[in-house]
Amino acid sequence: MAEDTIAAIATPLGEGGLAVIRLSGPDALGVADRCFVPAGSRSLRPSAAPSHTLHLGRIEHDGRLVDEVLLAVMRAPRTYTREDVVEISCHGGLLPAKLVLTAVLASGARLAEPGEFTRRAFVNGRLDLAQAEAVADIIQARTELALAAAEEQLAGKLSQRIRQLREDLLGVLAHLEAHLDFPEEDLAPDTAARLLARLRDGRTFLETLLRTAPEGQILRRGVRAAIVGRPNVGKSSLLNQLLGRDRAIVSPEPGTTRDTIEETANIRGIPVVFVDTAGLREADDRVEQEGVRRTHTAVRQAELLLHVLDASEPLQPEDERQLATLAGRKRLVVLNKSDLPSRLDRVPEAVAAGLPISCLTGAGIEPLKDAIQRAVWAGELRADMVEVMINARHQEALRRACEALHGALDGLESGATFELVALDLRRAIDAVGEVTGQTTTEDLLDRIFGEFCIGK
Ligand SMILES: Nc1nc2c(ncn2[C@@H]2O[C@H](COP(=O)(O)OP(=O)(O)O)[C@@H](O)[C@H]2O)c(=O)[nH]1
Ligand SMILES: [Mg+2]
């Protein structure tokens, strides 16, 4: 258990109805006693109050009133951090929250580091590492599907399976190690077969988990999709249609969009970051050249391209050039202005298979969203998939675990010494344990919790 008491503003900075200042540590109640004056003569000081009770009063600093507040007393161990926790709700707004925090710090608390509350929850065994990461995912979730996945992870769905796997592998290791101690006894053939089967099951399970990684990444980070095409074909109009609001300037004047615009839209539960680009043409003026340069960057970084063509005009040489340049990329060809008579004839296959839409009438936008979903999401959106969606860190650890397990299996099958097999198996077990934090290092914890916001 930590020895010092930490404090931070737990709500976003800015104006609002309420702001919450959170304290955690062995002296949380003592700190509260020193700056909180309960309302009413018979009210209890925080340190005398029962757990999980709420108290009206005021925060004072140097004898002066700071703000009228509600103070929640939560005693260890049934708290977020498993330490004594005090939460002070004051009036929203930057100044009240800052001054209450100042009063709390002057009363003996220390300013918390980013993620330090959640780190304490982890260190004190309230959450494992995958669950702690889920807290950050919940805060950052941009679609309900992403949130559902993060909530499942916080509830421990992934952790349970990882722990089970680790237990299974530890069981096999125990067998091997017992045998190492008595090398003169041969392993009974049926025992050997059973151990092999358990390791193979473990490997299959790891491979299943690893297959959820791309979707897990998508839900957490979103997918980048660049909208490209010649000027005036309707790229900015398409961005606005996909967002359901006017974000980009639409104009009959070619070259209106000079900078790239990025916005996240919820496409069938998937957060898609759409980038409206300036177009890929040769530009003469400086600003437009810079716009074109940024377009190239956006195209390079995108996982999906929406290539917009104007169906009310014949295909231009510039369209054909771009179609050829981007042929190797994951892309959807979109035939805009389908409300006008089509003048696209004798077109290449990629164009013939394009999706007709009209940004003017909204026709074809819903089928386009379906096509975007299919293009970025390999499988179906199934509820049981959402239960375990590993993140990039889990993926890296589990890939190492899988490799080590392959080694152990090869060893067993080819009759390598048990010492070598046990070595591989131990590596696999350690790597699996990294996911939940059963094996961990201070560096890793610094990295994970350093990405949290202060007050979480
Ligand atoms: N008729 C018709 N006009 C459109 C459609 N989409 C865009 N436009 C018009 O085409 C022009 C260029 O649109 P804009 O979105 O600025 O194109 P961008 O240069 O590719 O970003 C504007 O005058 C739009 O109103 C459409 O589906 N039908
Ligand atoms: Mg534009």
C-alpha cells in the first residue's frame, strides 16, 4: 500500500455544473478534516463519518471560504483504489475546482500523477492490468460498440480467459518440472499425449485471441479513410453526408478545399476517421501546393480510400491516372452526382463496379456505409467478438507467447529434453501473464498509466 495521499481534479477543466476533486491514500480523511467544515453544529468530521456517506459543508483555506461542497467519504477497502477515498463535489468551473485542489494540497495531499488512481487500483489488486487499460478505453470510446468492448474488458471477460490459459500452461509446466526432478522415470505415453493436447489447445486459443487484434485496434483507434479525387467531384460534399452535418466548405469553385479536414464518424459502430483532401492535381499556387502535399500524406496514412468520381462527366485523363496510381490500395470507387444523367461510358472495370451516390439527394449513402463497414471489418459484428478484443500491447505479448508455445510443442514432438521444453513453456507463461499484469515491470506500468489523464 502507498504511504502518501494523492489528490487531483477528476472532471474535465472548463465550465460545468459540478467539478469533482478526488483524494486517495491513508491520510485522505485527515486531509479532508483539515480543509472541510461540515454544515450544522452536530455534523461529523470526515474522519469520524461512516463509510460511503455524503456530507454538506464548505472547503476553507487559511480561514477563508473557498466553496460550498458535498464531500463523499469512502473507507478502504471498498473503493476504487482500495485505499481511503474522499470525493469533493464543488461548483463547476475552473476556479472553484482549482482552489479546492489548492486547499486539499495545502492540507497534506500530493498532486497525483496521470493515471495514479487507477495504478493504485491495479497495485492493490482491485483491477488487473487488462481491466485498468479498459478504463482508459472507456474514457476514449467513440462509438457504442467500442464502449461495449471496453466494458466487457473492464468486467474481466478477457482477464478470465487469460488467467485460465495461464493456469492450464502452468499445469503442464508442473508436470514437466516434476519429471525433471525424477529423470529416471519415463513419462507414461498417455500422460505425454495429454500434455501435448493441452499445449495444442492453448496454442489454438492464443491464435483465436490474436485474430481479434485488427478489430480491437479499429475499435480503439478508429480506421482512417481518405476521400480522394479530382477537384469538384464532390469530396467535401461526401464528407458532410457521412458526418450528417456541414463540416467542410462545398463550392462550385475547384480548389476550395486547400487543407485536409479530419472528422470521426460512427459507421455501423466503427469509428471511422474521414479525411477530406484537397485533391491530387498539379497545383500552381503555394497554398494549394501545400494542400496537395498534405493530400499525399493523408493518402499514405489511410487504411481505406474513397475515390470519388463525377458521374455526370466523362472520365478524365486525371481520373484514369489516379485510378491507376491507387490501384494497389484498399479502396471504394464512388460515382457521385448520380442525380444527373450519367456520362460515364466505356469505363474500366474498377469504375463500372463503383457505387453510385448523390450527395445532393443522399441516395446511395447508406449502401456506401455498408460497403465501408465490409471493407474495414473482416468478420461480422458479433456480440461474442466484442467480449475479447485485444489491444496492441496484448497482441505483442500474445504473439511472443504463441511463438514460445510453438517452440515447446516442437520440442515435445521431436523429443527434445524436458529442460528445453520447460524453458519455452515458461517464456510462454510469462508472456501470457503480461496481459493481466501477473508478470510486469515498472517500466511497463509507467508506460501504460502515463497515457491516462490526471485524476483517473
Ligand atoms: N448535382 C450534384 N451536385 C453535387 C453533388 N455533390 C456535390 N455537388 C456539387 O459539386 C460541387 C463541388 O462539390 P465539392 O464537395 O466542393 O467538391 P470537392 O472539390 O471534391 O470537395 C458543388 O457545387 C456541389 O454542390 C451531387 O451529388 N449532385
Ligand atoms: Mg472540397
